Amino acid sequence: MNRYQFIPKRKSKGKRYVANAIYPEIPLSNTDTYVITNKGDRFDTLANQFYGDKSLWWVISLANQSLKQNSLYIPPGTQIRIPINPTSIVNQYNNNNQ
């Protein structure tokens, strides 16, 4: 999935750019999974493990706002929340950015 495919493209003064993405809120759910990270765990590898799609790393990152949002790496021993069904989150993201 290319999360930028629905983001409007803009052109200004002969330069093309992509508009800012609008990310959805990810509310707590009783179906969320919580894991304690190990050394070397990253958002993309966890997304691949839980969703079968490493490009959905941003869903796990967004669900854990207290962590650094500019890195794929997660400190070992950190408890993180993994939303189990990313489909509704991705759909909301796509709706926000059409």
C-alpha cells in the first residue's frame, strides 16, 4: 500500500509537491494487542509480523504517540500497543486525504 497515493499533488511556481497527510486518531480498543519490545524490534518488522505488510508501520507508530515518531526503532523493553485491525484505520486515512 502506498499511503501517499491519495494525497493531492500540488504545483506552485513550476515545482510539484505533495500536500500534508492527515492521519486519523487511533482510539483504544479491547482488541488491541500489547507487546514488550526486544532489542532490534522496529515498527516495520512488527507491522509485517502482525499485519503481513511492513508498509503499515505507521499504524503502530501512530498508536504509540509517546514514542519517537521520526524513527522506525523502538527502545527494547518498551510496551507498545498494536491495533489488531488496521483496515478501518487505513480506510479513515484514505478518506481524510482524498
